[in-house]
Amino acid sequence: MKTGAIATSDKFSRQQFDDLCAWIEGHLDETIGWQQMFQHSALDFATIQTLFYKYASTTPMIWISNRRKVQSGGHANRRPVLAQKRRARTG
């Protein structure tokens, strides 16, 4: 666990984001919630949100979910295919 002052949302860096993502990657098989991210990174909610929006264009929880899908062999970026209804032909 890192120690130190809580970072504010206006102080963020790519290194903080990369460090947090690396930690998450190493713990995908465990429960990862806000408290775990706070404890590991010593960052607050707003900073974590800002880092993920800035560097991943998504929320932390969606990023974690997508990484778990990729890890399990799922396809996180695949969009569902919707079945088209066929009209019965008459006549």
C-alpha cells in the first residue's frame, strides 16, 4: 500500500494511472472496488475518475469489467449482434 497525502483531482499523471492499472491487472481475480483502489493508490475518487476518463476514456469499473472479459477469453469490445426479424412473404 502506498502512503502519503491524498492527491487532488487537479494533480494527476500518466504514471499514477499506469501504476493503478498494473495493480488492477495483477488482482483481476479478486474483488476490486473503490476502497481497494483508494488503499492501493492513495488517490481519491475524483482523481481516479479523472485518470480513467483522461487515459482510458471510460470509468474505472467498466475498464475493470472489460479487462476481466479479455482475461477470461471474452470479447469486451465486441458489440452484440441483433437478430433481424424476417417478414413472412405472402402471395
